[in-house]
Amino acid sequence: MSTQRASDVMVRALENEGVERIFGIPGEENIDFLDSLRQSSIEFVLTRHEQAAAFMAATYGRLTGKPGVCMTTLGPGALNLATGAAYAHLGGMPVIMITGQKGIRTAEQAAFQMVNTVATMDPLTKSSRQITSAAMIPTMVREAFRVAQAERPGPVHLELPEDIAGLPVEAFELIEPHTNGRPVASETAIANAANVIREAKAPLLMLGADASRSDCSDSLSAFVAGMRIPYVTTQMGKGSVSGSSELYVGTAALTDRDYVHDAIEAADVIVTIGHDTTEKPPFTMGDYGPTVVHVGYRSAVVEQVYFPQFEVIGDLGPSLDRLAEVLGGPVPTAEAILPMRDDILIKIHEGADEDRFIPQRIVQEVRDVMPVDGIVALDNGMYKIWFARNYRTTRANTLLLDNALATMGAGLPSAIGAKLSYPERRVMAVVGDGGFMMNSQEMETAVRLGLDLVVLILEDDAYGMIRWKQEADGMPDFGLTFNNPDFVKYAESYGATGTRVETVDGISDALENAFAAGGVHVVVVPIDYSENKRVLIDELGKR
């Protein structure tokens, strides 16, 4: 084998792991690595901000189960990954983050741009390590991918200093990737869980974020259909079983007082499947119940509001298959809560047909234009609660929202990552005017890549969710309003198409026309958040 650089070995190791693309912004310290990428099979996607690159890589990891990869230079570039690292860490998304660094064998530029990135990333990742020799690269890359995919999936950081990257390498051997084996739940745990479920007077299933993984979907759907127990989902568990099922009772967009909580409070036994406490609590446990059976890939993290009395830990698919086998079919009280379903869903649907730019109507218009496999990528804002409550999903990972870190600015990059992962599917970013402007520069990335992407901007000239919180707490409206650019002209300045919707009836045509035309389209819709007070404060506050 001819002499190669350590950076070549790094890229060969990434190819060996099946990496298809890397998102990021290189710097002086990455030029060997970038040159190695140029000569590889890996697509390099240049972004306009490092944070956006991390969001894109995390979304790839979320959708595929394989680690997404992003790269940046040292110092300020590396620090811009911090929010993306936390996003992936709390959201359980496998990511490999590669950053550059000044030479470690000499210090010709002293401390210029020097930040201890390895130490900085340590609490935000599952592992953060510096590569100090070329010989370490094959094993360190293999270990990084193993750790990123092991339970619970998340980000891993590798720092490749520039002088190490440029070192000549005479020979190297890559490490063959292997499938992560998962343990299977014990028979005792399954028997105990089955006994609790059999003896329940009003059982309920709650499907969390980890239930959305493709490797457990068939078993989960079969379990729900076979056991006939009604279910609710967390925000990130939407679609793990089709929302069109007659057993679907709703999504917990809030922690309490919503209509779906009538079913949760009526349950004496709740079986949580794939739930992790990094999500905002969909309900709280207390001294008077309920009894909770935690079925998950890993043990529950005991919290003040979540302390399951029973656990079934192991690979979700086989665990659910075996639990169904032991239960032997529906328990006598399986459908005890089901009569509550229609009233709950009717209340949630109210407002969807109103001739106003209220969230319920906008959610319905988006639902009507998206096919069953279409992906909606939400940013974070007030509208997220309404989409979680009202948007019915029939497939997992078709409503991408973040209920863990819940960071603004992720919507557009997440949509780009989703479209690159599934170019044949319709993808729409739904963003508030506040969140959109935090990473709006990625419009250029989407246009440059030639993507067919629709960006729906909900415009209220304010940070609407915090404004709602002020109102809920009886505080004056202060410090949360701003001015926006003309978003139509803003879109056109990037080479995209912009449309402003003037009537509620025009939303559907604007969205459909945008998808039909292809390319990057920005559709601007005003949003009337008066429903926040009427429904979420006044109406639910009385319950």
C-alpha cells in the first residue's frame, strides 16, 4: 500500500462505517481531512453555520439509526457544535462530530484560537477524545461508531489535530463494523409485567421517542393490535403506531390538564414503551398512582415525577413479542378507557375548520397537503404544542419535533437533513419567525443543493411561546416583540421562491403549488395566537 496521510486513513475508516455524507464547515486545521474527503466516496455538504451542520447530522441519525457525521475547525467552529451536541444527546440521536485542532507536537501559534474542545464536549456527548497518533485512527473510529449507536444512542466527539492529520502512514488495517447486540428482557421481568397488566382495571399504553425506531415498529404495532389496550404518545413518540388506529387516544403535548390527561388519570396501570425522561413529562407520578410498567431499551432514570414500579429492559421488539405471548391476547379490561376516546379527539379537533389563521386550522392545512410518508420538521415555538396535539401521524418519524433540548433554530436544518435522507418524499419545515431567523442562512444551502423543500413561516413578530407564558403568569407583555424582513424578498434573495398567504383558504393552494413547482419555496402565513389564551389558559385552566 502506498504512503497515505493519517487523514486518508480517517476517511477510509469513515467509508468503512458506511458514511454517505458529512456536513460542516472546514477551517485551516481541516485541510488535509478535506482533501482526503475530496478523493473519497463521501459527499461533503458545506453548510453556512456549524450548528446547522450538527442538526442535519443528528436528523440523519434520528431517521436512519446510523450515525450522522459533521465536522468543523477548532475554537469558534467547534464551539458552535455545542447546541447540536446537546440536541443529539438529549434526543437520543447517533452522531459523530469531528473537529480540528492546532498541532499538538509543537505550538507555533501559542494559544491562538485554542480552546480545550475535548473537555468542553465531554458533558455534551457520550465520549470526547483526541486522536494523538495515526495508528489509533481505525480503532478510535470504530469505537466512536459503536458508542454512538449503543444504548442510549447519542453524539461522540473526535478531535483530529492538524499535525496528526498530515502524518504519513505506510500501512493500516481497518476494523470491520459489527452489529450492536442488545440484551433480551428476562423471563421474570416479563412475567411480572404480564401479571400487573392482567390485573389492571383500566390499562393504558404510552409510546415514547424510542418506540419510533424502525427496528421495533412491527412488533409494537402487533402488540397494540393484539392486546387491544388504548394508547397515547409523547410528542416524540408520534407515529410509532398509526394515529388512525381506533385505539389511539391522543398525544400528551402538555404535562397535565389537557383532554388526553382524562384518559391518563383514569388509568390505574400505564405501560410506557420507549419513554425517556429527557422528554418533557407527559404525565407525573405521585403518591396515589398510577402503577407504571417501564418497557425500554434501557432502565428508567428515576426522577421525582417518574419512578416505575416494574421494568422490562432489553431489545424492544423481542421484549414486546414475548410479553404478548405471555399475555396470550387481550386482557378482560383492555378497552376500559376506550369509551373516552371520541370525546377527547373531538375536543382536540375543535377549531380546525375555522376561517381564521389560528393554529388548529394551520395544522389541518399542513396535514391535508402532506402524504402519509411526508416529513414535517418543526422548529421550536408555540405552534409545536398545537402540532403535537392536533397533527395525526400514521408513520413514525414523519413529524420531527424536539421535546428534549427543545432548541430554536433546528427546524430548517432538520428539514434539509430529512430531504437529503429521503429525497423522494415531501419534506416541509414549519418554523416560527423567531426560530427561522436563527438559522435562515441555510436557505442558501438548500438552494445550492437543488432541494425540493417547502418552508412554512408562521409570522407573529414575536417570541410567541414566552409571550404566552407571560400571559399565563399574569405578567404584562414586555420585551418579546420584533420586526421581520420581508420574507418573500428574503427568499428571492437566496434564489428561492416566496409566497405570502393573505386568506386562510389560500394556505392549501400555496403549499400544494410550492410542492408541485419544485425547488425551495418559502410560504409566509400570519398566525393568530389568541387561541393560546382561550384554550390553553382559560379552557384548560378550568379543568
